[in-house]
Amino acid sequence: MNNSSKTPDAPAVSDPSRRDFLKSGAGLTVAVALGGVGLSVSKSAEASAAYPGLVTSWLNVSTANVVSLTIGTTEMGQGSRSGLAQIIAEDLCVDINSVVLLQGGATIAYTGSNAVSRGYATSTGGSGAVRNNFWALRDAATQAREMLVLAAMDLTGDTLRANYTTVNAVVTYTPTGAKYTYGQLADAASTKAALVTGLTAPDTPFSALSVIGKSVPRADIPPKLTGKAVYGVDVVLKNMVFAVVKHCPTFGGSLSAVPATPKGAIAAVPLAVYDFTFPDPTKNYTASTLLKLTRGLEVSGSQTAVAVVAADTWNAINYANALAPAWKLPAGATSLNDAQFLADGNALISQTTLPSTQPGIVTGTSVTPSATLYTVAGSYAATEPAVASAGQVVDVVYTLPYVAHAAMEVLSCTVDYKPGVSCTIYASTQVQQNALKLVFLLLRQLGDTTIAPITNGVWDTSRIQISTTFLGGALGRKLEVDFISQAVQTAVAVSKLAAGPRPVKLMWTREQDFTHDQYRPMAVVRARAGVNGSGNTATIAGLEYRVVSPSIAQQRGSVLNTNAAAGVVGDSQGSEGARDLPYAMGSQLIEYVTHPSQIPLGYWRSVGASINVFAVESFMDELAVAVGADPYQFRRNQLLSTISSGAANAAMAQRWLAVLDSAATLGSWGKPAAGNFQGIAVGAAFNSIIAMVVELSATATSITVKKVSVALDSYLVVNPDSAIAQMQGGVVHALNATLYGRQTFVNGVAQRANFNTYSMIRSSSMPDVQVVLTQPTTLARSGVIGGVGELGVPALAPAIAHAFFKATGKRVRSLPFFG
Amino acid sequence: MATTVTLNINGVNRSVTVTDVNMKLLWVLRDMLGLTGTKYGCGIQQCSACAVLLDGQNDYACALAVSDVIGKKVTTIEGLAGVDPSSKVAADANYVKAAAAWQQYQVPQCGYCQSGMLVRCVGAMKAGHHGSQILPEMPNICACGTYARIKQAVTNL
């Protein structure tokens, strides 16, 4: 066992599953259940009995004194693996460097007729890798530690807990000084599960934490310095062939005939896009789930692309470039144009006759079919009189474009398919369990029920393995499984050639990556408010806010919620950053309108907050300008009003105020260097609060961002240096989007295909980024740990927009600035 | 037309058979020699993920044809780091300094672009650049946004 590197540089095939558990070797293993208490089980109990819970990971202390955590979360550069190791090290009382992180896969396992899911949490998104596993891992480590102590008690005969210490993987019996390594105790400890049932980690003063909250070097960095780290696109299997994908350039188009294999190539494989509806084993078959891979105008089963297979990538690219398949274009593709999208959005922004019981902001004309208005909060009847009777009304529209992900590693998946025997998937994926479901259903669709059998209604996925490599960035794009479906289809087709089955590595070119992305949706936002008074103490009488945007969830087949008692009305991600604002705003009407676009949509780092925080905070600046207030003091005063009102969101307003003040202090608000101009913004997403002060110089056609001062309150930060890196990186991601990020469309064809037309900033444009983080006085289970990875994105654009306004007098309401 | 050529990669002459000598070096390295540290990012000399040294100078493996590198010395990230299993050449002294700085400042996030970052940094050092002079020689794209750490890391090189 290699304990010098926590992250192997070669792809491991490993699952947080029954089979891993059974082969995990001697020692103590604790199963970790999602969202709850670590669940201690003995190996024999797990193997034989009906087993409750949604197991997400396994914590093992081996007889060789090695601590390993097998967990399905994906490392894509956010540093979560070190964060997870820190949590284990804290409560198990072991050195951080001795914790081995093993990449888990996904599995769906059963005990008799009682289906339960395993590895359910094997997806990584929503800035959740650390926070969603935090207390379950603390509990598991706590239970494992106490089981080890109980084993030591058997050896000494003394059951007084105070007579034992646990330090550096050693239990010491203090009366005699006798020392027992965890490895020595591990086998005996594994019989103590029943004695620690329900034991949980305590609330802990932050000052008493020894590993959590401290900056530690990331274990995944060394192999990333030598070229040895293996990403999805780097997987090499013996006898492998190489496939490159060519999609119909027009969204929704499909092959009208299967193209002939180019001379010299191995195969040209038509690739279909499928939707699957199935009784979901991870929901005990009680619910049917839709796994919808079609987007927009695509139809399930239609062949939207071709994989060209060759002996190497170079030849595959050339064959694919030369291939000119006949495509059948869908009716409606010609209406997929930027000008049309904007016209549709603008028509919906002031439309009152939408199919909704609530009237909208103002009167308008007829409406595009299938747009629906969802009232997220408030009512027009309550808000409009307050707005209309205010001393001043400000009414503006903001526009945001479709944005591509542009992760540096293009999409790639390698499939080792042995018909009737096994199918192993090596992929850069954020969603291992979705990938497993897809591959199981797809293999059945393609006729191989031998390795994807359903016996007595129960899925047997044991012949399919999902192996996760390092991800060369994801930014949300690798939540999709389109490329995995394509790789499996190609491998199955190759297996039917005369030469027989061979592993297939499928890759998208950068051009395919940009033009067949699933884009951050565009949006048109209208904000209308009434303000009273002037200067910093001016007050907001009412806010009417409507975001018109295509719904990601709806395009995937979700029915948007209309019942306020059941949760957020409409698309909850579409209104994130706009609802629950803690500013005192009098009466608030927040509306979400689905915009019926057929462009493929996806989750892009910070999702809806990237839209709404730009609009809300730009609007706060515009209100401040309208009343002659300082934008920082104006925000402060709206938060102070909420705090002094004692309203339900007063505590949240207090947190926003603290973060806003921290950023203002860090960024020396009001005192920019000569020739520089400042902007400020604050917002919330993923249960965290972010504020930024930007300092820049600008002309009408250029922006040089000099300094970004960031304050983050995520309740707890496990690895501060990693969190700072995420803030620095988030600034870059947001700068790319704010200055240049935009995909454009003509007749259903995405126009910007590579970095020569889709600009990204380089190191020479990097501003100085300073970060201040918040930590709790006492780390309590009642505290809500927020996300970090996506938080660096949403506040930058509005802060830049205001600083640009100060510099040039021009208010930019349409992003990007220069795209 | 399949052609067998000899290429000097990381100090070792290797014989490779390519379908034509216009094949780009990137794919020879990745698909034929298993040297996957050199990355594909754009294929059009925009992102520098494919950076290699050609006779010690920065170049783009995505643009160099096999015919361009015959008779020249190609150095990849594995060669600089001394981890090419076919090569006995030790790690490059400039690389060792740069990699230590990358480790000290915890530069990589996803890490995909960092092979190219380090190659171009070493190429710049070999060309006599120091400290912040190195940055203009590194127009690499990093989508994670590690630029702040890179600026720190090159300061003392």
C-alpha cells in the first residue's frame, strides 16, 4: 500500500460498494451514510444481512496501519480530496499525510428483494464535495476512533475512557504508557460496532481544531507537475483505437444516411441520443425516473453525430473533418438565432398575459407559446402601489448571453467493452452514478442484456464499472453523460467488426466542445423599484424583479414546482441570487419566466447566481446613483434597516453586512489609487455569502482590472489555502465571462468554435486578488456549511460594471463587455 | 503512405511509423509513445497546453509536423521532470526550480494546463528570462484561473 501519495496518478477501478468492502482487507471498516451518522458495520453483518442506508463511502483502518477513505466525489481541481482527508484526520487523530484517498465509483447493490443504493452520493456539484460529507465523515472517524479505544480496553482490562489518548494513529494507555497502533487494534476494533452506534462528533471550538481549518498542501499536486497525472483523455489501454466525434453542426439535426467508413479508417459509427424512463433502483423502484439526454429539438433515438474510429487521434480528426454526412435538419432550427432569442426574451420581460394567475410587471402584447410565469415571491397587487407611489422609479433591463464551459480538457471517455463479459468506463465525470445508470440502460438498448441483466426486476450492475480519472476542469460540463453514451455506442459497434472487441478512446475536438456545449442559459432581467429620499439614507419602497431565462431543469424533463409550500416556485436555480434578498426593500415581487429556447442548456459554475447577482447588484448600484448615494453605504443602510427591523432575515442581513464590510475594508473602499475606479457587490449562493471590491482602470473599449478584494462567509473553511485558490480562480472564470464570454448562434449553428474567437484572459491580465475568510467561533452541527468552489464567480461582474461606470460614465447592462 | 522515422525525444532516438509525415508531433507523443503529459487543448496554437521544447526553445506540439522535428531534439514535460520511462536523462535544473516554486505556491488546480505552463516557464528560463519577465513568455490558457499563483511562483525564478 502506497501511503506517500493519497491520490494515485493512474485511474483506479474502485467502488464504495459491496465488492470493495468485502475485498478491503483485514482491519476496521466504517461505512459512511449520506447526510447522516457514520454507520459502523462489521464485514459479516454487511455481507449477510439486509443493510439500511445510502452508503456513500468507506473508511478503513488496515492492520498495516493505513487509513483509507474510498469516496465517490470527483477531484476536478477544487482540492476537495485534501479537504476530505482533513476531516478524517481531525477526529480519527491521525496525520493528514497518512490518509489515503481512493477514488470510488458508483454501484447499485441489493440485499435479496430489498433494493438499496450504494454510492448514491457519487456525483460532485453544487460546491458540495466537502460540505455535504462533512458531518458524516466526522461521525465516521469518531466512531472508528472509539472502536479502536474499545479494542485497547480489552487488552488493558481498564474501561475508564479518560485513561486513553489517541494521537497519530496510536492509542496510549496513560497509566502505564502502553502504546497500541491503530493497525494492531484494527481487527479487534471491527467487532465493536454495536457499542458506538449513534456516537457523533461533538461541536468543537474552532481553536480546538487541529487539522480542520488549517491550510494543508494538496496531495494531488505532485503528479500534476510531472505530466504523470492521468486525465480522462490520457487513459491508455492495450490494443486501443481512437475515435473522434463529429456532430451535426445544427442543433437537433440527425443523419439522413449512415456515412461510409472513410478509406483507411476503422469505422464510422452513427451515434444516437436516447432518453430512458425506468423504475429507479436507487429509489427502491418506487419511482420511475427519466434520464433525458435529448436537448432542445433532438428526438430520442435520432442519430445526431458520427464517431470516426482510427488507429490514432490525428487520423481520426482528419477523417472526421473530411467526412461530409448528409444531415436532416429539424423544423425550427432556422429560428435559433441570437436576434430571435433577444426578441423573445424582451417580449416576455414586460408581458402580463402569461399563463399564470399572477399579473406581471406591466402590460404587454401577445406571447410566445409555452413561456410560463412563476411568481417566486410576493405579489404584483402588493408591490406595484408601493413602487408607483415612490418618489422616484428606476426601471431597467439587463441581458446576459449563452456562455460555454471551456474546460481545458475536452470531453473524453475510454470504454473497455467485452461483449457478454464486462464493460469498464474510464471517464472524466462528475456523475458516476448517473453514468452507471446510463451505461446499464444503454447496453440493454444495444442488445447486451448479458452484462446488464434485470433478474426478477432487480438490476445487476456488477459487470459494469465506472472509473473516474482526474478531471481536466469541468466547470459543470462533466455533469453531462452525452460523451459517455457516445463512447459506449462506439465500443459496441467496434466489437462487432471482424477484428473483434477493442478498447475505444473517444474524444471531442475543441471545436466540438465549443459548438456542442450545454450552455449557461441566456437571460433577460427586468428590475423596477421605487426609491424615497436621497443620499445614503434613501429607502427602497418596493422591488419588482423578473428574470426571463430558459430552464435547465425543464429541458431535462423536470416539471417546475408551482406549490410554494413544497419549495421554491419555478426553477429554483434560475432564481438563485434573486430571491431571499436581505436588503430592506419594502415589498418584493420576484418572478421567474421560462423562455422557450431550444439551445442545449447546462450547469455552469455558479449557475443562476451568475445571472441574478449581476442583475440585482447592478440594480443596487443604479438605485444608489439615482439617489446620489455611495453604493457601499446605500447597501449597508438597506441591510441595517433589515437588522433593526428584527425581521426573520435579520440574522442573514447581519452576515451580509459583515461580509460587505470585510470586502470594503480589505479593498480600501472609497480610496482607489490615482486613475483607478472601484465597484462593490455582495451576493449569496450555495449557502455562502460573497462580497467583492474591484479596482480597475478603463477606457471606453478596454478594462484593466488591478485588484479584487474578496470576503467569503461559508460558515467554515476546511482548507483556507484551497479556498483562496478557488476565489482567485473564480475571479478568472468570472473575468472571462464578464469581458468576453458569449456563444453566438446562426440558424441553429454555434458560431464560436475555438479560443481564437472565444477569448480567455491570460496570466498577464491577472489582477491582484486578496481574500478574507470567515471561520466560526465554535464549529457546530447547527451551523450550515456553505459551498466555496463556485462562490468566486457571481459578484465580480456587477462590481466591474459599476467601476466601469465610474470610469467612463457608461452603464453596461448587457454582458459581455467586449464579446 | 506509412513512413518510419527516427525522432529524438527526451534525449532518446525513437523509431515511429506514421501514416504521413504531416502528422502532428502532439499525437505521436500521446498516441504512439504514451507520453500523455503533453496535452491537447485547442489544436491551433492558442492555449499552449501542448507546449514542448524544440532544441530547447518553446514550441507547439499541435503545430509541429513530424517532418519539422526530424533531426531536432524534442523535450516534453516528462523529459524535463526526469520521469520519461524510456529516457535516462535526469530532471532539468530549471524545471526543478520551477516545479519547487509550483509546489510551494500550490499552483495547480485541475492541473491539465500545468504541463504546458511548466514547459513554457522552463523554455523562458532557458532563454534567459527571470522573474516577472517570464510571464509574457507564458500565454497559456488556464481555465481554473491559477494565474495568481503562477505570478507568485515565477517571482524568484
